[in-house]
Amino acid sequence: YESFYDGQNTFKELKWDGEYLMYYIKPGHFLMDDDAISMNGHFWVELTTPKIMKGKYMLQGHFFNGPAWAKTSCEVDGKYVGIADPETKGWGTDPIDIAEVNFEVTQKHTIKLSSLEPGQMFWDYVLFTPIE
């Protein structure tokens, strides 16, 4: 793993505020491509997606799941959409549903997770599943 401390300047499409952001890699640990980002304590982390086609989607996230992991508030493009609660699934299971989102134009979007209480988060990936 590697920890980053500057919070705003290391990556173009990933911003955060917290003690550190860790890039975590561990083969065979229920992670896509064996890696995730991790934060601990009180924090927020925001990523900017590539362009997403306009339409309605179920926003999902894959985290280390189960009790004692950080619950986070989720914003999309600066608007609150729901809570990412890793207690809704068990360890190594499918992504958790966060919210339905409706994109009216094809463009990049920002997803921001903010801790609701101190805790640890391992965020593997975000998924947008089209809804008809």
C-alpha cells in the first residue's frame, strides 16, 4: 500500500480531506483488480467519473462490507442522494445500492462520500447500472 497526505494535489480526478488516503492492494481479498482506496477517521473523498451517458441509473458502491466500517453520506454533483452503508451486505458480497440517479446530459460527474461517524472505509469501485 501507499499513503498520500496532501489531500488536494496528488491526483487530477480524486480529491479528499482527512489524515491520509491509502492506496491498498491485496490479492484474493474480494477486490476488483485486487485494489481499493482507504480512509480512516472523519473524512471525505470525491472522485470525478469519465463521461456517463444521459439516463437513469442505480448508483452502487463496492466496499469492505459488514459491521464496524464507516457509513458515508453520498453526494452526486453536489447534491445529497443517499447513504453508503457497508452493514447492508456481508464481507466480499455484491455492491451495495446507494441511490437512483438521473443524468439529463452526457458528461462527467462527481461522487463524494463523507463519513457520518469516525470509521474506516475501503472503497473498491463505483457502478452505474442502467434502469429502464
